[in-house]
Amino acid sequence: MTKVIFEVNHPPGAGVLALGALTGRAEMAVTETGAAQAIALIDAMAERWPDRVQAAADLSVSDRDRLMAQIYARVFGGRISGTSECQGCAERFDFDFALDDLLASVEAEPARADADGWYIDGDTRFRLPTGRDELAAQGQPADRAAEVIALACAPKASAADRARIESRMARIAPLIDLSLQADCPECGTPNTMRFAAERYCLTALLRDRPRLMREVHRLGAAYHWPLSDILSLPRDDRRALAEQIAMDRDGARRAGAA
């Protein structure tokens, strides 16, 4: 995986964020799917932050969402594919989408924030939710968590204004959380599937965890390197070395059987 150079669009820190190669240490930071895990992954990869951003938790949720989509594309490629069960005939079918097309379909409304990152809507000032807001609401019931975030982002908004403000936030900083449609090839029924970029990326990394552990074990057994050194290797280098070790062992077994 090459470096990721990402343009942060929203307050508190518009500018360039640079992420290094994905390492085993960064992959090990992902233990489930959630905001805290995405934040830990980005923190483990970050090499340079834009102004006024000290950690991934400072990013707007929208910027973090787009960044996770970009990480997925760099690690796993630019296609979103899988298998689903038809809601009409119950047959299973394969689906495949181009990630770039999905991202291009998400349009943001232009808006300017003040120097402190606050927007104005009528008489109400508001800012965009960040990872810190999500972490502050973590562990709360869904309705209470939403209230905690709303109070942090629009502290003077009335209950009547909140729906309008939340709608404006969604237009200014939309999430990559989409309903995708694929027609069943057997019966033609339109099937709707949800795609959430952050969850999709984290799930893909979790699926790869058994392979990561095999590769770490293989390199440790072959080279006797410390675990910290192995986990510091870029993912592509670790995989290439592990595959070479497997090829050498297979070659030795074939030679011994001849």
C-alpha cells in the first residue's frame, strides 16, 4: 500500500493529511467495527496532520468516512463486491460496484465556516460532529448518544431547530453511508443493500486477521525477528516475505519427495 495523501475539507483542520503504509501494528488496532477502531487505525498510520488537527478524533466524521473509503481502496482495490440473498426469490447472487462511482454520487453543499469552525443557519450556530463527540457519547443508548452529540455541535439550538440543523450538516458533510440497488439476475427483483464505508473497511481488515496472524508466525519462525519488528513491516512487504517462505518450504518438500 502506497502513502495516502488526503485532503481534509472541513473544520477544525482543512489541509493535507498524510498516512504511511498500512502495517501489522495498525491492523492490530482494529478489533471491532466502530468509531474508536477507525480512529485508532488512522492514528496508527498518520505521518502528518493538517493545521489544528492533532489526532484522528479531531477530524469531522464526514472527513474520516471519506478517508476510510480511500484506505479501503488502497488496501483492497477499487471494487465493492460480495454475495447477497435476493429479497424476492431467495436465490443468492453476486454484486459488484466501483467505489469511485459511489463516492462521486455523494455531493456536498458548499458552505463556509468561521475561523473557529462554526457555521450559521438562521440564528443558530453549529459545527460538524467529530470523532471526539462520538467517543464522548460512546456507551450511551442510541437516542441519548444522538442528544449528547447534538448538544455539543449546536448547544443553543432549540429542539424544534435540531432537525433542520442535522439536515444541513448532512448536506454540508455527507457520510459515505448509501443504499445500493442491484437487480437479481434470476428473477429481476431490485435488491437494496446498505454500504457504509467505515464499517466496510474495518470489516475487511477483521476478516484478514487470521491471515495476519499466520504471516506474523511464519516470519517469526523463519527469521526469529522480534514481534515489534514484524508488526512494523508494511503489509505488502510482510505478505511478500511470508509467501516467499511458503514457496521455499514447498520447494524443499518437493525436492525431498523426489
